[in-house]
Amino acid sequence: MPRTLAASIAVNRFGLGARPDEPEAATTDPKAWLAQQLTRASSFTLPSGGLPTTRSAAEALGSYLEDLKTKTDGKAGKMSPEAQEEAILKPLKELREILIAEIEARTLHGLTTEAGFAERLVLFWSNHFTVSANKAVTIPFAGVFEREVIRAGMTGTFADLLVASTRHPGMLLYLDQAQSMGPNSKAGKRRDKGLNENLAREILELQTLGAQGGYTQADVTEFAKALTGWSLAGGRTKLLVPGADPGDFIFVDRFHEPGTRTVMEKRYSADDEGQGEAILRDLANHPSTAQRVATKLARHFISDTPPASAVEALAKSFRTSGGRLPALHETLISLDEAWNPEAQKFKSPNEFFLSALRFTGLPKIERKAITAAYGLLGQVPWQAPSPEGWPDDAASWAGPDAVIKRVEWAQGLADRLGTKVRPESLARAALGPALSAATAQSIARAESASQGLTLALMSPEFQRR
Amino acid sequence: MTLPLMTRRAALMAGGALFLAGSAGALTLSRQAGDRKFVLVILRGALDGLAAVAPYGDAHYRAARGKLALSPPGEAGGVLPLTEGFGLHPDLAFLYAQWTSGELAIVPACASPYRERSHFDAQDVLETGAAEVFGASDGWLGRALTALPPELKREAVAISGSLPLVLRGSASATSWAPSFAPSASEDTLSRLMDLYAGDALLGPALASAIETNAIASASGMDGMDGKGRRNGPGAYKGLAEAAARLMSAEGGPAAAVLSFDGWDTHANQGAANGQLALRLAGLDAAMRALRDGLGAHWPNTVVAVVTEFGRTVAENGTGGTDHGTGSAAFLLGGAVSGGKFGGDWPGLAPKALFEGRDLAPANDIRSVFMAVLRDHWGLDRDTLGRTVFPDGTGVRPISGLIRT
């Protein structure tokens, strides 16, 4: 059955891109096909055989740190380059194997999943709650954070997702929360250690209210104090909470700053773990958070400068549903603005990569080719440069060098596939009525199937969604 | 203490007669802007300026910095002595050599007009050159290049996949990064150019990339591997080498932008050794590579090394520093009139700190950029204060930092 324009938009704009073997439902009733992915937990699940749990990731980190300590013995600075390679880089490389396995698993899943919209939502929220593996200690946790927090939270509320994210070792370590102590806490008074406001600030600025969301430096400090004590078990801290296993969230009372805290003009008296959680839940349900989440979601699926009407509809859905994610996501499907026949969004490198592989119908791709492609295209999973995550606009991704790197990669893929593909019919199947006459003609006139495939993948309509 | 680090007299001498005509058109033959290279290095994540340029002679320094304090010159791990009780971090040996040979100037307590503490908003203001967040959608360097008279060279390159905000707004800015893939077929590229004829985003981007690749290829850079792509202290040098090779090629760009990541030292920052020291050593190696790579162009080069804001004066609870306000900016190169500080020094007395915690922003970073654009490229005050830096008419360029 030929694709209608709506069917093309459903798989390409909302999903990860068309496959030649896309299920029939995607074409017969695109909106229903998208909606049915939202409430089933299985849509969001990644087959995780062989991948670490939070606990085994914590154990891997523990033995890495132990190994590093034994081998460097505090003398890393005085070692020869060869000795440094052996003592520092080799263990780090082993730790990175975990991340590479995660990258491979997510990519292969993206290549074949039939729930492409659900997967795109996972990528969106994973970016909203960025845990980047650009720190040694977060390397083993970045993937499992996405599986155990983001994927597991997609059928719940934003507030629950925020709390789960903040409690996870990946986030606690990425934003330096695990060692933060109240200056007047039992441990803080005894040692020369104290407050670290990084996590509190980024939650306010990036994950909830937004930089213009109306908080002050005093709110950051107060919130950071409320979060003191939020830590994870492992190494010596395991001894602080009897019975905790490595990687478990623990509340360390002796790190916690005593007293009532005031954040956004509200007082929080509960002087325990509940204090931080109460603040998180209020932040999650704040109108500024609804506005920020709505803006980001609309920017991601509709346009770099989304229409105010779409943002308002999403914000309203967030507010009235109490931040229920399936309701918010369903609102997105219902927006006319999201079905604009003109594709407005330039694909991110990751979206381009996955949609190109799906376009060819490849069943899988080997590990080395995966990591090389992400490196070349400039978006290695879980390597966002900062807690803000990856950018989400054409200006950030369509730089001259980035565009030519896409041509180089597309050409490499096309050369490998050689004459096995018929680019013109693939383009027709994937894009349907969105395929322009100019592109169809350019593909038809290509000097080889390989060049035709490169042109199809690099065509203006395939570069956008 | 407030040290007037540069006298009015010096300012008059530096900013003087050559530019009385006050317009870019007044450039003489001896100052072709095409030969006047400018490299902007953005340290993303917020450099702890007090770690790079330590005011070890300030009475409050040791108490305020605690374990982060560096030792005085001559002691183990001690700073490299500048003037007036200031010292460079011991891992900035090349920068120190530049200082002693008069090719490094330092503005010790700079900030953009932004006064909050978000990296992303601060980088936005640093790069747009506007007075507030989202004050402009393109960058000050892009607008400066556009404002140069048409007979002058105004190509610029960013060593990165995408164009940083600071360069947006210029039609002749491009981006380039080393590749480890076989280059694209020329025939395919020309067919794609046809296909992009009506595409305002992809057409100009690909055209620009093809042109830069031609320069890179003519300079023997085809074989460069992808090591420069991974940012971090080990990669800074490779990025700088790439910039130098592109700029010194025949027909190479007049300006380059480099971004070095990894300065957000919230935990275990270290002092003479440690994580920040590694980054400073990487920065130092990169600056040496720029000098070596630019070779004959170095005498006509200005490099500005800046960051989005500084960090707290005091150590935080985890051996690091949190987001602050004032930080140090560096100007180096053969065209810099160095071996001195520019701007004011607010001091570390508790009362002098911004909001009781940060080095005060005594100097507007735009006054440093304006100094380069006026004295190195000859842009006039009016263009600088209105077009290049919207709302910048009240900002005065710091004079005497550039050789004229």
C-alpha cells in the first residue's frame, strides 16, 4: 500500500524513519499507530541481556577505582608515558567497554524497533536528563540510567521521573551530588568538606524551571542544602548505611544540612530525605516547568521556533494531567502544527544515522562501524558536552563541516552496500509523497546505485523530518 | 586595592593618531586585515581565572583560596612571577615565555555583562556580544567580519563540526574538523550542490565546506586523523594545529575560533597539580602549537583566550569551585603589546567580592574584544558600539594592548 503523506510524517517525523518492512498499521492509521505506543511499557523497553544493572555498574566502577589506586599508588604524575598507559588508560578502556556495549545495544534496537515514536521519546527525555559519560565515574552508569530511569519512567509522571533521575547514581555522580555535605552537618563540621551546588543548579536551570524560570542564587543554595545526604552506596559510603549494596541510593543523615529550607518562597521543614523530594515534586509541578518542557518538546518535534499555540497546548496538557507523560505525548500527536506537510526539523546526527540505516533495511551493523559513524557524524551517544545535553536546532547541526561529514559517511555506507540496493524505490517507499521530483530525478540519473543511495540519503527531504 | 594597571598616557599612545580617521576605510597598506590574523579561543565550562593568574601577593589570597592557593614564586609548585604580586600557574610555561618577551597581556578580572551563573546563557552572551541573554541571534565576530570593508579578507573558520554562535552572521565563516573517512566524491558533491540549489540551509553550508576542504587539501591536511575530534586537554593541541595550518595556507582565513571543553571544575580541581593543571598544560601546549604553526604570520597575530565566567573564590565542599563571575582573559601573539596587565584589579578583600563570593567583574570582556577589533582590524568605535556589540556604546576599548 503506498504511503500517504500522514503515514510518511508518522514514521519519519515522529519515529526513527521508515523501514522497507514497516508494519502495515503505520500506513493504515498513522495516528492510532503512534498513540498505541505510548501507554505500553514494552514500547519503551530495550532488550538488555548482557548489559549491566545499576548494581553491577557500581561494582565495575568500584573495581576500576580500586585498580587505578593500586596501579598508580598516588604517583601518576611521576610515571613514564608507558607506565601511565598501563596504569591509567588501560583500566579506563576496559571501563569504556561497558559504554560501547550500551551504544551497540541501543543502536541495534533503534535499527529494528517497530515502536519508533516511543524510542524517539526515550532519546528526547534522556537528553533532557543528560548523564554524560564524559567523566570516568559516569561511564558505567550512563546506559543503565537511561534503561532503568528514562525507559522505565515513560508511562508515569514527570515528577516521578525527576525524582528517579535525581536518586540514580549516574546523576548523583555526574553532577557532583554524591559527596556534597551540609556545612553544619555532622560530617561537614568534622571534615574540611562541604556543599556542592552543581546538581541543584542544573535541576533548576535545565531540568525544571529554566534559567528564566524565576529562581535566585539563594534558591540554588537552599535547594543544594536540602539535597545534602543524597548519595550512593559504594566504597566507603557503603559502610554508612548498613545493608546497602553498591549503587543503591542512600540517604546519609550525617551529610545532611539540618534545618528548614526555603525554596521559591516555600518552606520545607521535613529535615530528612523527604525535604529534597518535596522540593523536587513542587518544582516538577511548577508552571515554569510545564512551559519549559512544552517548549522543548515542541521544538524537538515541530520546529526550531515552534508556534506559541502548540507550546501552550502542550503546557496545558502538562498542567492539567499532573505531568502525566502519556497524556503529554498524546497531545503532541493531536496538534495540527505537528502535521505540517513541510518538514521543518533538520535531523540530528543520531536521527540521520538511524534513519539512514533503517532506510536501507539493514538488519544489523557491526560494532566498529557504529562507533566510527557516531564519531564522524559528531554525536556519540552519552557523550553530550554538558548537562544541557545535545542541541536541538539546525544552526547547531548543519554547519559546513558537519554537512560534508554526512556526505562522507553516506558515501561510505552506499559504497559498502554496492549494487545491493535500488535507491529510487527505497526513496519512494520511505518518503512517499514527500519525495520531491528533483530528488527522484537526481537519484534516477546517478552514475551508480551507490551514488544514487548517497544522493537519496543526502537529499534535502531526507535530511529533514 | 585597585591598581590602575595601565595609565591613561599609555592608552593615548596606543590608541592614538593612526585611527583618528576612525573608520575601517582608513586602514593603510601596511595593515591589510587579511594579514592581521585573529584567533578566538573559548574555554567552555568556566575557567577558574584565579588558578591561572594567581594574585599571590593579595593579602586575602591565601585565606580565601585555602587548599587551592598556589605557592609564591621559587617554592615547589610555585607560580611564575608576573608583576605586582601576580603569578601564572606553573603549567603555563609557554604563556610565561610570551609574557617575558612582551607578547602576552592579561586582563585579570573580566566578565561579560551577564550576571547570573548559567554556563549556557553566559556563553550565549559572550558569543552574541549583546548585553543580555538572547539579545542577538548571531555573533559579534561574525558581525565584525561583515563590517570589514569588502576589499579586505574576511574569511573565518571554526575548528568544529558546526559554526559556533560567535561566528554566525557572517556569510564567509565556515567550519572544519579533521576527518577519518574517505573524502566525498567530487561528482557526488556537485550533484548535491545542484540538489541544494533552493535550500537556504544546506546549499551555503555545503558550498562553504567544499571550499575549506580545498584549502585543507592544498595544505596537506587530508591525512589528518580524527584525533582532534575528541575534545579535552589532550585534544586542544591538535585543534590548534589544524587552525594554524588552515590560517597560514595560501588564501587561508583571517580568523579562527577554537573551543576547548572541560573547565567546569566542581570537584577535585587541584592546585599546582591535578585536573585543572592538566587542562592548563593542554592550553599552554595548544598556544605553543599555534605560534609554531602560524610561523611567519605570528608577528601579525592576536589570540584572545576567554571564558564565559569565573568561579567562586573559595573552594567548595568537594575540592572544586562553583560557578562565579570575574575570570582572566589573555591576549597573546606577535601583534600584542604585552608583558603587562590591562584593565583594573578589584582585589580579594571580602567586601570587594561580587555577592560576597566571586571575583568582581571589574572589566567588561567587550572592552577586550573591542580593543582587538579597533586596534588590530581598524573597526571604528561607532561600528563596534552599535553593530558589533549592540548596546556597546558605553563600553570603552582597553587601549595599549595591541601593537600598532
